[in-house]
Amino acid sequence: MFPNSIQNLINQLSQLPDIGPRAATRLVFYLINQEQGKLDDLSSLIKNLKTEIHLCSQCFNITNKNNQLCSMCQDSKRNKEIICLVENILNIIPLEKTKQYDGLYHVLGGLISPSDGIGPDNIQIETLINRIKKSQPQIKEIIFALSPTTEGDTTALYIQRLLKPFEIKITRLGRGLSFGSDLEYIDENTLTSALLGRK
Ligand SMILES: [Zn+2]
């Protein structure tokens, strides 16, 4: 129905999260009505997206390629004695929005899921243990902010066992998080009380 150049872009955009063929078609026709300069800017941003960034060498959050550490790890005002353990980088955003947490993070980059072929070695567990061993000042608390799912629980249990030799307080997000809920979609108020009610 459309020329190939349009149909190919619709097909590509349809594969993005939360975008179906109808939304993709609307986006493409929106783009067609934009000035060429704007399209050039957009395409160069997409083209350079991955080359401009890398992962923080300490917490595995995303950061500018010129910085070894991310802005949070570099921030001298943050509490370096607490680490909040999250599954992915997007989980940091709602936790930061609560403004109730000023410690550091550690991004696992996934959860243990044998059915998906993801084992402990495929996520950032060893780097967490090494980070704790080398930590200065010593880490005093690890908050498990993993989604309350089977994979989240499996991962938490596995890591908790490895943390036993260390004198570290282990806490989990508290009230309001029902089993199966994805941390990414939990509202700020629920997350705030879960953070304050951690135990
Ligand atoms: Zn970092």
C-alpha cells in the first residue's frame, strides 16, 4: 500500500516496545511532515546513541563515554555505605523520583532465570561481591529492590547466600508491592512507602 521506504520504516518502528503497526504508521506520517533538518538531527541521534555511552565501571548504570563512573557514583553527597540492587537501569528512575534514597546503586542487568538460559554468571553478581570486598567506606546495607516475581526471589536468595560472610544489613522493599508486580510500573507513593518500610 505504501512505497517501500515508508513501509520498511513502519515495520522497523512496529518492533519498538509499546508501538504497534498503527502507532508506527502515525509516527512515520508525522515524520514525513517534518523539515529535513529535524529528520537529520533525529537520525544522527539514533546513529550515535550507542557510541556516546557506556556502563559505569562501578554500578553498571549508563554514563557518558568520557566518564569511567556515572554521575551518582561520582556524587560526593551520596551515602556510599548503602547499595540498592536493581534489575535494570530503568528501575533507578522511579527510585530517584521518590527523593527518599541517597545511597548508591548496583545494576544487575537481568535476573536469574534458568528457563531463559540466564544464570548467575550472566548478570553483575560477581562484580557486586568484588565491589563489597573492596568498598571504602565499608558497605553497611544492601537494599534488594528487585521485582517481586519468581525470578526476583530466586536472584535475591542466591545473592543473599553470597553475602552471608559479610557483616551487611540486608533489607528488601516493604509494604505495597504485590507478588508479580514489575518495579518499573509501580507509582511513586507506593515506592516511597516501600522504601521507607524496608526491613
Ligand atoms: Zn555508577
